[in-house]
Amino acid sequence: MNSRLKNFLKDFSYALLSNLVSLIVSVLMILVIPKLIGVREYGYWQLYLFYSSYVGFLHFGWIDGIYLRFGGKEYKDLDKSLFFSQFNMLFILQLIIAASIFTGSYLLVSDANKIFIFHMIAICLLAVNLRFMLLYILQGTNRIKEYAQITMMDRILYCVIIVVFLLFGFRDYKLMIVADLIGKLASLTYAMYCCRDIVFRKIHTFYITWRETAENINVGMKLMFATIASMLIIGVVRFGIERTWDVSTFGKVSLTLSVSNLLMLFINTIGIIMFPILRRTDENKLPNIYTNLRSLLMICLLGILMIYFPFKGVLSNWLPHYADSLRYMAIVFPMCIYEGKMSLLINTYLKTLRKEKAMLKVNVITLLLSVVITLITTVILKNLDVAIVTIVVLIAFKCILSEVILSRMLGISVLKDISMEVVMTFVFILCGWFLNSWIAAFIYALTYGVYLVAKRKDIVSTVNNVKILLKNNS
């Protein structure tokens, strides 16, 4: 077997194992924690997760710039003194921001629980962003084995500590936050060891690199803002729900979104290794690769939606206190179709082609739409059902607009495929919301069969192309 194919399969197996561990831990946390702690406690736990998901942007594009500029290079070719200086400058900046959050929470927040959460966010900020830099260096230079080990260490340690707390009868959300931070800090320590020739150097090799910092931030800023806008698309709706209703409702809705996002962990397995590979690929080959990957991905994603029907029944019986909110899974579950395509294909390609500006424009347009719709649904109408429907509508809008722009860059046509996927999504939501589970499953399976027949030529073509690729690399 060709060494490049061997390396790809090896990297894929590491990434798959890492994300499989993350998936198992996520499933345990989603199924076990809400059953053992109160709805209000779970709401505060989700509030911490919600706020902490944004700390990764307080490097202001610095890390994204490093990822974009140096992704695809060999680790041994990196200027270690330069990265040592960048790491320490980033540490100083994050320390200042963390201290500001810590002290500012006393002045601006009155709720004791929220003050505690912001204190933990300050610690999370330091651990996450320093680790992000090292993880992005490892991922961008294709050191996927170490990347996977660091990610697994974080999740495994976190899970073990949570299980110990629960076995000893502790039900306080604060201890669960502490467990999360221990996992992050421990994995940061191991990441520093993996990149020890960057992190641990003699102090005289440190120098202020304002020009390098400015260039990284300038390059990464557009990607960072694009990512922030992307997260805020759903974040604005969640924030509106938390403000209009209460922390318990917020926790219930968050549980539904968490379940729906589980499939993203597997999709990210491939996304982790795709960027450095595509950066080294001839641009003339990118359109054909995109078409083949797209066909395989969408067939899998639309088929995987069928697991919703038995899964929802099992979950409702396991978490009866959340049964009223789990019905919203029928609406938000198709998120995985559009988020999966964005994560694996569209965003990876736009980064490879260095079209961060296009990503930013699409996400900002969708974010502005999200703000307007959220004000209407949560402030004026005060309708939770409609607010949740808008989540999948906004995600689909962002994905479709992004793919239309990308398809023009690649010179391919995807409008027919997009139309079929919208119809499949519409059928799934209607069946899941209005019909009995087994009748709904039968109708969706029938529709999926029609979809496969309509796509049979593309499926045959994709399979043949994969066979040719494997033959050429054997």
C-alpha cells in the first residue's frame, strides 16, 4: 500500500479513536448527568458550557492565523524560537483577560452561582487557549497521533472524575465544572510536553514579535470572526430562550441540542485530518474530490437520521423529566446534515482556498438574520416552538449559501443535490413531529430509498472513483 494512503488511514484511526472516546463521554454525560442532578443544577451546568464555548475567541484570531499560515508544513521545519515567543506572548495576553473576567464578575454580576461560573470561565480561558495553540500546531503539521492523545486525555480524565463524584453521592454542578477544568489543565500539560521543544526553551531565546503577532491576527481575524458569528447564530437563539424563559427551560433545550450534535463528533474525525492534506493537494483536483466526498457524506448523513426514531423513545423513557423537550429533537436533529457538511467539506475547502472573507460574510448575514428572528420569536411572540424551529432554518440557510458560493469557485453544480436534501429534511421534520414513531420511520425510510434511486448514478460514479484511487495507491 502506498505510504501516503497508509499515513492517511493511520491518522484517520487516531482521530476516529479520539472522537469515539469523546462521543462515549458525551453520551454518558448527556444521559447520566441530567438523570442524577436537578433540572436547575443541570441548567447552571449547561450555562457554564455555553459561556465557556466562547472563550476560544479571546485570542482575537491569533491562533487561527498560525493555523492558516503554517498548516500543511512539517513540524520539524517550524522556527521553534519564534513559536516559543508567540506562546509566551499569548500566555501574557490570556492572563490579563482572565484576571479581568475574574474581578469584573464581582462588579457586574449579582447572582452568586453566576459569579462562580465566571470565575471558572477565567480559568477555562487560560487552559483552553494555550492548549488550542499547541493543538492547532500539531493538527496543522499532521501530528494527529499526539493531537488525538491530548483530546482523549481531557475527556477520559473528566469522565473518570465525574463518575467518582457521582458514586460518592456528590450532585453539585460546581464539582462537575471543576472536573472539566482538571481535564483541560491536565491535557494542556501533556500538550506542552508534546511540544516541549517549543514551550520549554531558554529564556534568552524569547523575543517580542509584534510583526509576527500582527500578521497572525490579521490573517486569523476574519476566520475567528467567521467562527464567532457561526456560533452566535445558535447562541443568540439560546440566549433569547434563557432570557425569556428560565434556566430550567434553557437546560432542557440545551440537552436536545447536545443529543442532536453527537453525530458531529464522527464527522470531525475526518475534518481534523482533511485540512493539512488538502493544503498539499493540487487545486485542479479539488473539485473532483469535493464531489466524491459530498456524495458519500450526504448518503451517510441522511441515512443516519433514521436512528432518531428508536433513540427518541429510549431517551424519553430514560429521562422522563425532559420528555417534553425531547420532542424538539424531530426539529433540530437534521442540524447534523448541514453542520456536518459545513464542518467537513465547505469550511475545510474555504480554508484551503484561503476564502475566510467569504466565510465571514455568510456567517455575519446569517447572524443578523438570527438576531432579527430571535427578537421576533422570543421577545414579541414568546413562542418556544417557533424559536427552536428557527435554529435548523438558520443552520440550513448558512450551509446552502456557503455551498452555492463554494460551488461557483470550484466550477461545479450542486443546486439539484441541495434541493433533494431540503426535501428530505422537510419530510423528516414533518414525520417526526406529527406522526407515530414507527409510521414516521417507515415513511422516512421510503423517502430515503427514493433518494438513493435518484442518486444511483452519482453513487456508482463515486464508488468507481474510490476504487481507482485505491488501485493507484496500492
